[in-house]
Amino acid sequence: MNQKYIITGAPGTGKTAIINALKKEGHSCAEEISRTIITQEIASGGDALPWKNLAAFSQQVIALRKAQHTNAPKGKTYFFDRGIIDVIAYLKHDNLAVNNDIMEMAKQFPYNKTVFYTPIWTEIYTNDSERKEDIITAKNIEKVLLTTYQSFGYTLVEVPKLTVNERTAFILSKI
């Protein structure tokens, strides 16, 4: 059975906090990589940024997500802060082409069919230098994420709006 679990959702919905709590409890997790790429691109003056050149940014993200999937230990429960399908959803959201290589990669590197998603939560949503989307854009991204995961046959489980520890316990109770 595939024990690679994705935690997805719109920006600013608490995914990284959950991943950090899971790590603190000793669970194996792949960190969110978009912020790392954004920080590096800003520091180097690059333009592979989601608000400047989403296609170039997505190519970097997809390569790193593929590596995360490939490097995850086999036969062990592993949590991912987003997955390969998130890249497809973001490209769709911005009406950019999703090439066949990315579509094939999503099929070639599957995750557990249960995907946890953190819903829009206005009370915790904030912007920063790496998260520029407003709440309306975040809601639109959420819709595209959910339909994209469903189109690949994944079952979405909404993570309740609770404390981080309660959200973590909820996820663990469902696997």
C-alpha cells in the first residue's frame, strides 16, 4: 500500500504548520519547496517566481517534487507538503499549458489515494514577501486544487479548522 500522503490546500491554510508538527512528533515529512525556490530567486535576482514566470518556477518545483517522491523511504508513512499535482493545478489556475511530461509524471509518481486538504481559513490567512496571493485568489486556487486532485482519482479529506495538534491528530487518525 502506498504510504505517501499529501497535505495540500490553498496558500496560507496551515499546511506547513501541520508538517512541522508531524516532524516534531517523529514522522517523516517532505517540506514545502516553493518558499525555498522563491527565497533563492529573490536573492539572486532571478525571475522564476510564481508572480513573474510561473512556467519557469513550476519546472523547478516539479523537479524537486519528483526528487522528494523518489527519495521518500519505501514502506514507511511519509507526508508531503504539496505534491506533483499541485503544480498542475497552479498552471491550470493561471491558464498555462500543462505539458504531457508533467501529466505523465503525476501518473508515474503516485501518492496514497487519500489526500488531506486544509481549507481556506480567513482568520489565519496572511500575506508576506513569498505569499502574494490575496484571499480571493487563494479561494480560486483551492477550487482548482480540489478539482485537479479529483480528476486524478484522489479522495480529498478536509482537515478541520482546529489547533495544529488537533489537525495533526485528525490526519493521523485517518491513515
